[in-house]
Amino acid sequence: MSQYHVIPSADAFARLGEFSAVIDVRSPGEFAEDHLPGALNWPVLDNDERRIVGTLYRQDPLEARKLGAAIVARNIANHLDAHRALMQKHWRPLVYCWRGGQRSGAMNWFLNQIGFKSLQLVGGYKAFRGEVLKTLAGQPGRFDFVVLCGRTGSGKTRLLHALAAAGAQVLDLEALARHRGSVLGGLPDQAQPSQKAFDTALWQALVRLDPARPVFIESESRKIGGVQMPEALHLRLRQHGRCVWIDMAEAGRVQLLLEDYAHFKADPQAFNTLIGGLVALRGRERVTRWQDMALRAEWAELFGELMRDHYDPGYERSLTNHFPQLATAPRIELLDGSATEMDRAAQALIAMRRTEPDHPR
């Protein structure tokens, strides 16, 4: 491949928005685990073909190359036919595979032969993954994080959304993880991303933030469902985050939980399966009582008990241990989870941050 048809990874990551398309030629399985932001999947080997060629390569490298070349050529031809409408004059894609090797090299060669100024990513996805990890290790230390702390159901996530709508900088970890963080936190009909895909989404979010402005974020455990936030971010929040305590009366919290977890009304058995995992912590008798309440659709009473007997004691103990500065944190009182109340609190928080002295880095 000519040196004029490749681009170093550092240059490519800074210029992703300049390309007409980003083409990932890895298998669908590799692509599903993670990929460059906005990439299209044009696999030159599908999952089964990659497995067959890889198995053959361990037995006879020459035969594997011959078979692989024939499959790759056919698949590239199919992609060129299928995406002809996309490839207009002056179309300029970035092409990558796992390490910037033969798979992306083959696609890039064909595109350049047609006449497109296609570029192959040096180092491929592996180089991109390295850049993501490097950023996640270093970038969090640049930010002044304002950490919203409060009991379960106190409206922290809704307040984040109101802050974003008011123009504040927000990092919504639960949205990136597609999980609310608790045993009941899985979102209906939405699978969580892989750890690598979560890392990439977080990388995207971090590089868009302005270190000169505060970043509002919700207090989270390091583990959010099945994914983990990077250690550097976790430590930055614990050691240097400026806490604000968000408080809401129990009646408002129960109503908010009834709204956020309304999907369990249609499937109480799913709810019961999830809280079955609390037996070791809360005992079988208490968990069975909660499961019976779910079957009787006593949701308001059930959420009230869960808050008082399960979430509040554990959450407050964890917050006190991880945020020693919480004892002197300012407080925001919320009457309920309504949009009007969230907007009022968001404006109060923004004004509060403007009047505080610069936070030491």
C-alpha cells in the first residue's frame, strides 16, 4: 500500500469528522463489541468466514491466504455493488480493520483504484483502543466535577437532564452505560454496551468537554450494571469532586420511582427475579414479602419499603465512606420530580457554581 493512502492514528482521531465515511471491515462480531464512532460495517470476512480462514491458517498458511483472498474479493465486490449510491464524486472514506493490515488494505486498494482518495488507518482499531485508554487515564484529572449525591429516587438523573437543557456541561454515566446502576437498573428493551463500547462512548463525551467549565455528574459506584467506569475517573470524583446533596421528601421519591420503573407493572415476574438477588443481603422472608407485594401490584408501598430498608441505608453508608466532603456539602431541596422543579433546581445549581471560588486542580 502506498504511503499516500494511509493516515497515522493520531491524525485520524483528530480529524474523524472530516471523512465522508468511516468503514470498519472487521467481522460483524468484532464490530458489535466496539467500533470507531459513526463507523459503517463492511465486513470483508463475516464471523464464520473469519473462523474458517483462521482455523485453516494454523494448518496451512498458503491455503488459508488463497481461500481468504477469494472470499475477501467477493465480499468487497458485494459491498461496492450494495453501496454504489453512497460513493459519489469526492467521497473520501477512512478504512480500518483490527491492526491496519490485510483486510483494510484490500478494501482501501480497491477504493483507490476506483479513484477515491481513501485512507487506511495505521494501527487499525487496536491503535484507536490504545488512544481511548490513554485518554480515559489522563483526561478526568483536567475537570472540575460537581457531583450530585442523594438517596435513590431523589431526581439526580432528571436534574442532570435539566442542567444539560440549561446549557451546563453534563457527563451522564447512566445514559452511556444504559443502566441506572441498581439491581433494578436495567433499561427495558435496551442491552448494555460492552465494556469497550462504554469506554468509547465515554471517550467521546470527555473529549467534547471544556476543562475551563464545571462538569455536573451523578454519584455512581464504579460498577454501573455490567460495565465499570475507569479508575482515573472514579478516583477523581472521590478525591476532588465537589458534592451537592440533592434531597426530596419520601412521597416525591416514591412517585418518581413509580414513573421511572413503570415497566415492571407489566412484568412483575421480571421484577421478582431481579430482587431475588437480594436474599443474601436482606433475607428470604423480607424478599419474599416484596415479591408478593409486586404480584399484588402494591407498587407504591413496595418502593417505599425498598427505599427505607434496602437502598437508603446502603447508599448513605457508601456515600459517607467515599465522599468525606459530603458532610459540608451544599443542599438542594426538591419538592418533587416535575420538570418545573428540576428547572428551578438546575438554575440554582448553575448560580451556586458561579459564586464559588475556583476549585483547585
